[in-house]
Amino acid sequence: MAWLNQISPKSCRSLAQSRWMKLLIIEDENSLRRSIAAYFDQEGFLCEQAGSYGEGVQKAEGFQYDCIILDINLPGGSGLQLLDYLRKDKKTEGIIIISARDAVEDRITGLDLGADDYLTKPFHLSELFARVKALIRRKYAAGNNILEFEKLKLDLSLKTLTYNSEQVSLTKNEFEVLLFLLTNKNRVVSRQAIAEHIYGEQTDNLASFDFVYSHIKNIKRKLKEKGAGELLQAVYGLGYKISI
Amino acid sequence: MSKTLQQKNTRYLLTWLPIVLLIGSGLFFLILTGHADHMQEKQLELKQQNIWKAFTVSGESMPMKIEGEYALQKMTAASEQIKPKPIATDSGYTILSKQYLLNGQTYVLTTFVTSKEYTHLLIKVFATEIIIFILILVTIIVVNRSSSRRLWRPFYETLHATGNYDVVQSPAFKLPPETGIIEFDQLNKELSLLIGNVNKAYNSQKQFVENASHEIQTPLAIIRSKLDLLINEKGLTEGTALLLSDITQANDRLSQMNKSLLLLAKIDNNQFPEMEQVNVSLLLNDLIANYEALYDNFPATELKIQEEVYIHANPSLIEALFSNLIKNAVVHNNPGGYIKVFLKKGECMIENSGQNISTDPQTLFERFHKGNAASKTTGLGLSLVKQIAQLYGMKTDYSYLNDIHSFRLSF
């Protein structure tokens, strides 16, 4: 999306229906950090990267971000220390911890120190993206819980969907699947990512993705009944994609 | 057949001591009768001497016969020669006859001693000996038993301590270094050393599994993120998509296995100290409802779940336990099969229809064991169940009969 860089911020805002989101990724694993940056770049985020505790502090202090993605194990210090430091410094950015440690205590410690969310490695980039989007929505779009994509309108607090102002009744899980796909619109989202998004850690125990398929089938059918076109596409057995 | 040291020892003593004592008694009897015969002969000879002396002095005025003492007879020439040997007669006497010559006349002098007293004495002495021998036998066995009990006590203490040792449950192992017996001191020392090494090896293995699982998380996360990017590349063909799909599945299975291993290692390392009263009735209902939503052709269920059944344990672990049991019943079911779940206080039973398994049911609980080689499971689910059950002292039981698998959990 290099062409976007040549467009003035004002036109970008109208294009993305909001201002440019700034993201700081503090993660010592180069390869993983680059993946995250690439994914968010494609979604029109401005990504800054830091590979160590010191670099993280420096970048977090120098600029204002919308969201910080923070790894716990960092060279030069722990991500939790960094989190504590930022919160004491009255930094109010949304912070999502990504960590290989999945013990409940780690999660609680992180959230107690003021993190907004906690994601365990390995995660799907689509999941991280959805978490960041949800966080930004919570933090900056206070009161506005309506998401609109063309004729689709999702009310996030009531969990209802209308198409062309017509009510489409979805189950809770179908709603979540649709929201997840819409958040990652124009991208292929893997079946595994959808499964994990809906059932969280428990998906580890699943040997079947039947339910993803049946949710998608139901959503497709319900949208079709209201006259929506083929919004949802299956991509070669890899996953699904909503193109708008 | 194995017997205790004491039983063995007593048995040896009871076999060999009586034999030795019997031979001893026989010898004793022979020697005793030998001595007694000798004494009798001497007595008879002494009597002969005295009587013959008296006869030579007083001549025929002396009575020729006194019953039970002696008898003198004149011998005719035709009389045969007699041997001077003591002979036992039927009348209760032992006699000795000798020939003497006085004034050209040959006399036969026979002396008598009673053999009744002699037999009585023999019997009495022999009976006393038997009583003493039995006393010795009993004393030896009793003393031996009590002394061996005392001697072997440190050994039994060591045995007991070793029996209670468990590398997972109770790795603390303490043996007294001083027992007062060099062999047992040495045994305790060697055992302590051995078990110290076992603990060390087990701990480093636990640590290794946990560290390895942690380290594997990051590359797994990288692969997963790259796959997420890759499936969004432009110009994806169906062929590459299929490859990517396979890679994604393999990678997910790897992550899943790794997470299970990490969980196992954490249980081993006692990293779930928080305990609370977990409502199993609610948990089971929730889990089954969740799984029903996850699978298209979920087996028919029959639930008999008593309300308000609690287990005092870590909630995440209890959830993992029941989740794995139910998942197991779903995944290894037949198409159109069923699941029955019974829960009451202290017991939960999960029954499902399913195909025959050829392996020993106990091996199902081992890590990486799979009942069905083709199934895309990690082979860690039931070993997790076992580990968690063990942690909280619950009992797991598996049985298979007529295409029905049933798991029973007693808590």
C-alpha cells in the first residue's frame, strides 16, 4: 500500500473513515515483529517497532500511540516492568500483552498492572488485529457501538445485525464470526483463527472445525435471504473472506 | 513361593534342628546303654569275686543258692564249657556264669542283678534328655525370632520408607544414616544416593520439558504469523492453498501438543496451587453444551447429572480433565453413536459407543499413546486426565465391553 503514503493525512482519514492509527510493537523476536507490522501495515496502521526494553521505553515516551503491543520477555527488562513504568508515567495508550506464558497468574498480573488485553503465543494475526480494533473501539469510540459496512450494520452492544435496515437474526456465535470476519475484511481468515476466536483456548481440544463451517453456512443463508450477495467466500479450504 | 525372612529362618531351624537333635538323641542312647551295660557287667563280676571268695572260705556250709543273688552248681565232666558273658533272662535278671575249680571239683557260679531298675533308669535318663532337647529347640527358635526381628528392624524401616517413596507424589526421602548395623547403614546410604539421583533426573527432565515447550512457543508463533500473511498473498493458486492448509493443520497440531506438554510439565511442577470448590455439575453441563455446538454430528447424549457436586481442586485443571474426557468420548465415537454421562457425589462415569481397541486399556493413559493411529489427536489427552486425577488422589478406571467404552472417575 505504498501509494497511500503519498496521500495527505486528510484524504486518508476520509478513506479509512478515521484518522491513521499509530501502533507500537515491542517484541524481541524480529521475525514475529515484522509479521505483525506487515499485517497492520496492510490494514493502514502506522507501525513503529522496538526490539528491546530500552528501545521500547524510548519510543513509548517520545510519541503518542493508539495502541502498544507488548511482549513480556524482552532483552533489558520485562514487558511487565515496562507496562508498570508507562502507567506510572500516566501513559494511557491501549496496551495488549503478547506472551508465551499462559499461566492465569501472568494474565492477572498483566491486567492488574494496567494492560487492556492479554494474548498467548502462538496467536493468529487476525486475532491480534481484532483485539487491537476492539480495544481502539472501546477506548476512542465511546458510546458509538455501531459498525457499518456498506449495507451491513452491526450493533456491538445489542449484538444485532441489520442488512438494508432489515433485521437479520443471528446466534451469538454467528454474530461473533461475522464481526471477526468483518474486522478482518478483504483478508483470508483461517478456519483455525475463527475457531480460536469463538472458543478461545478450548479450541486446543478440537479435532474438528465442523462448527466453523456450519456457522458460515448459516450466516451465508441468512444474508442471502435478505438479498445480500455473495459477501462471504471460502478460500480453497484455507479459510473465509469477506470482500467489501 | 516367597516367604518372610523370619518364616524362612524358622523353617530352616525347624527342619535342621530336630534332625540334629534326633541324631544326637540316638547317639546319646547308644552311649548311655553302652555305659550301663558296662556298669552291669562290672557289678556282676564284683559279685562273683565276693561270693567265690566267701565260698572258698566257708565251703559247703554256705547256701548254694540265694534267689536274685547267686547260684552255685557242681559241674559234671560232661557239662559243656560256658562263656563268661552277661545274659538277660526272661525273669527280669541279668546273669553272669563262670566256672571255678576248687579241690578238683568244677563249680559254675551264676550271679544275678536285676535288669528292671536298669531299664527304668535308662528310660528316665533318656526321657529327661528328650525334654531338654525340646526345650533347647523351642528356646533356639524363640530367641532366633526375636533377635532377628530386632536385627532386621532397620531393614524393614528402610523397606517401608522406600515403599512410600514416589518420584511424582512424595519425592522427599529420608533414611536414618545410623542404624547400628554397618550393612544397613551402607544400604541406607546407597539408597539415599540412588533416590537423590532419581529425583535429580526427574526434576531436570521436568525442567527440560517445560523449558523446551516454552522455547518452542516462539517459533510456533512465528510460523503461524507467517502462514497468516501467506494465505493473504495475491496470486494464491489452489495447489499452494492446499499445501498451506496442510502446513497450517500440522502447525496447529504441534502447537496443541506443545500446550498439552507444557500443561503436563506445569502439573508436575506443582504450578497450580490455587484450589477452590469447583461445581462439577455446572461444569459438565457447560462443557457438553459447548461440545454440542462444536460438532455437526454430535452423538446422542444421555445425562444423569446430580446437582451441586463439588470437587476441591484447581478450576482450570478440573475443566481440562472433564473437557478431555468428554472430547475423548466424542472423537472416538461411532457415527450415530451415543454418550452417557453420570455424575453423583464422589463418582463420575462417561460412557460412549465406539470401536474396539486392540491395546491394553492401561496404556491409553500413557503419553503419546493412541488407540487409533490414524486419529489426528495429540495422544496426550488421557495422560493429562491421569496426571490431574493423580494430583488430587482421584481414581481412574477404564473398561471396554461390547463396543462400549466407559471411564469411571472416583473422587
